[in-house]
Amino acid sequence: MTDPTSNAAEYTVSEISFALKRSIEDQFGFVRVRGEISGYRGPHSSGHAYFALKDEGARMEAVVWRGVLGKLRFKPEEGMEVIATGKLTTYPNSSKYQIVIDALEPAGAGALMALLEERKRKLGAEGLFDPGRKQLLPYLPRVVGVVTSPTGAVIRDILHRLADRFPVHVLVWPVKVQGESCGSEVAAGIAGFNALPEGGRIPRPDVIIVARGGGSLEDLWGFNDEVVVRAAAASDIPLVSAVGHETDWTLIDLAADVRAPTPTGAAEMVVPVRRELMDRVDDLGRRLTGASLRAVDLRRTRLIAAARALPRASDILALPRQRFDAAANALPKALTANTTLHARQFERVTARLTPASLLRTQAQLAERLSVLSARGGRAVAELIARRRARLDQVTSVFDAVNHMATLRRGYALVRDDEGKPVFRAGGLAAGASIEIEFADGRVRGRVGDEAPTAIEAKSLPRRPKTKPGPEDQGNLF
Amino acid sequence: MTTATDVSALSFEQALKELEGIVARLEQGSVPLEESISIYERGDALRKHCDGLLKAAEAKVEKIRIAGDGSAAGVEPLDRE
């Protein structure tokens, strides 16, 4: 049985789900949704980013496909208030719907400020704002490049102020100073000026001014663009930023070499005042001439003074001349004096050289000789006397002990035929000739034929074998 | 001395600085006479150079014509309203 009230067509789940999906996508194919980013889960490994948009009363899933994520001007961040542009779609598998985001922009000033801070931190970390990168502005540029809108008050103000101070060659690089293309155009202008060759057809500026009048944070947003900051930091030509009013800050101000408070201020910074310079050069020129004239004058004065103080040549010569005369006069006298002096010295020496001195020496020597010989004579006599006394003493002793004294007492000495004394009877052969000495003379004899009988030899007194004669006493001296 | 440097090649600031230096030396009177003449001549050339740079300044305002690739294609007078 069928329910009469249920004559409506039946759908399968898929049919209804896909029907719903079509309706949603048709109805909400292009929507802008404002909400806060919640549950941001970075780029997934697939490269897609998933999060939710929420407000006080609702929450909607959101996805940013990989290809879109890379092109977003603002990187989605947790808690950021954004306006998302995209389409709604459903996910039939699980009865869910979501927004597929094509573009994302911060909603309101707070969000922009947060973004600005983040970008400033990131570029600052790269060193693009380092004070060490800053270049000095040229003192007197010949060509000033201005990147700004070619129409409007800003360029007019700059040109007026330049004309007032120092008329220079100005090149304006026209750009949009607001809107989507602003950032890229300004960056291209800075890079374009830098790309101009030195001495080329278009003169290369010596300094660049990037200028724009005041405006809201959104109006000035192009000057916060990363490409602008990088172009300003990379500029070889010194760059002055003059964007907005004095209280407005943009990132190009941080990357520029100098920040001017206003476009007019930038014009004042890049050129000096010509009138003042001309006065200064004129003044220097006068001083130059004056100083060199004075230098010559001073020397002339000194020359005159010196010339006056210079003595006459004759005066200079007078004194030496006088000295010369004196010396010349003295010369012969001096010669004589010198000779005399030597003669006198010679005489002194020759006076001392006489035979008397020789004779005196001789007499002294003779006297010394006689003294010495006298002393010698006495000494010799004494010596002789002493020897004589000793001889006498010895002689008397000798006389007392020699055999002559014995002989005189009646003894006789027998000698053999050789004249040697014979002390033993046994020493004589029978018939040997002998000589007997008495005190008053000698007689020759012969031993009888019988062999002499020896008396006991022991009883014979011992006698020295040789007895020194008086003639052996030696010389007295 | 930087006499070797061609005066005309100097920037205004360089020339002015050198000119000031020369004037100061001459005013001190410490420069030998021969040198004082040569540096006077140099100073005079520097003064003329500075003067020339200042007088040659002219207000010329042009606008860059941008080529298709974004580079500078040429210049044209700036249309000042």
C-alpha cells in the first residue's frame, strides 16, 4: 500500500546530496564572507590550507587550494579578521559544506597593521633595513629621478621646491601611487632608474625620490609591498622616500637611505641652495686672490727687510782682510823666531856634549878599579894566610906521625927492588935485593940464601897499604 | 697635492672642499712662494669649475616614457597641468 500523501518523488541519498551541491554552488558561486580565521592548519602536506571562518554565531569550514595559497597577498593567520572571496560547495560524503577561497584580504585597519608588523619583522630579519646599508646622498645631484604620479600636487610641490633652491634636471617616472598595481609599478620605477646606464641616452639620476601624498593605511599599502621594499633596498642610486605625511610610516621608509617627512622635504634634502653656494664660492674666490696677493706682499716685505739688513761686501771682507794683513806681517818674524828657538835648543844640547864628561867617566871607572883591586889584594893575602896557617897545622901533625920520625928513633924501613915497603919477612924471596932506609939515608942489600922465617903475622901491627907522602897533600889553592 | 686630478672631473663637493683647503693654506701663509702660485692657479680653476656647475644648472623637467617591458624607453616633456 502506498501513502496517498506521499506522492512526492523519491530521491536516493546521492541524488539529493548532489542536487543540494548543485543548488549551493549555483546560488553561492561567488560570495564574500567576513569572519575570523580559526583552527588554521598551515599548508597541509598536499599544499592546501584548511581552517574555519567564524563569527559570534556560526562557523564554516574553509579550504584554500595549493595554487591559490601561493598567490594570496595576505598569508592567512590564526585569529585574523578577513574577507574571503570564493564559492560555497558541499561535501556529499559527509553531509558537510565549506567555502573554497579564491582570495583573502584583511578586514579592517587592525588586521592590516598586524600584517605590516609581520612583514616588517620578516624583511628586517633579512637585513634590508640595516643602518649599514644606508648610502649618503650626493651633495649636488645633476639629475634627480622622481618616482611618483606625474599629475597632482606632489610632483608640483617637489618641482617648485627644487626650482627655488637649485634648478636641476628632473626625470619623473610615472606610476600609480594607489591600487593593486601601485607596488609593482613603484618597484619597476626604482629598478628602471637603476638600470639606466651611466652616460646613456637618458641621463641616470644621481638620487631618487619616491613620493606620494598622504592617505589612509590602505591608500599607502602599495608602499608596504615587499617588491617595493626590496627594490628600494637594492637601489644603487641613493633613495629618499617621501610617502604620506610625517606621521605615516610605510616599509619603503625603512628601506630607503633617507626618509623625508614630506615630498617638499625630500626636495630640500636632495639639493642645496644655489644662491648660498654661489656666495660661498665667490667668497672663497676673493679669499683665494687676497691670500695669494698677501703671500707675495709678505715675501716682498721680508725680502726688502732682509736686503736692508744685508751688510756691504767691503764690510764683510774688512775683518778677514785685517786678519790676513796681520798674519802676513808676522810671517817672516815668526820664521826667524822659530829658527832662533831651534838654534838655542841645539846649543843647549851641544854644550853638554864635551870630552870632560867622558874623562870624568874614565876617572870614576879607574878609581873604582883601584878600590876593587885593593880590596881584591887584601882578600887574596888573607886567603893565603889562612891556607898557610892550616898547612902549618897539618904539617906539624904530619911530622909527628910520619915514618921519618920513627926512623929517627932507630927503626929502619925495608923496601923491595921496586921500592915498595916490605912489611913481612915472608914477602921476601931468598936472595931478593932490598933497600933499607934509615933516618939519614938508604943502603942496598940482599936477603940471605935461607928462606926467611915468618914471625907470627898476627902480631904484626896493621898498617895502611899506602901512606900519603908529603907530596900528596895537594895544592894549597 | 692633487694637481694631477683634472679639475673638470671633480664633483662640485670635491672641488669646493679642495678650494676651501687651498684658501686655508694660503691664508695661513705657510705655502712656499712657488707652490703658492701653482696652488693659486689650481684654486682659481676650482672656483671657476664650481661657478660653472652652479651657473650651468637649469630647470629641465622630463617624464620617462615606459616601454612595454617596463623599462625606460625615452623621455618626453612633463605635461604640467
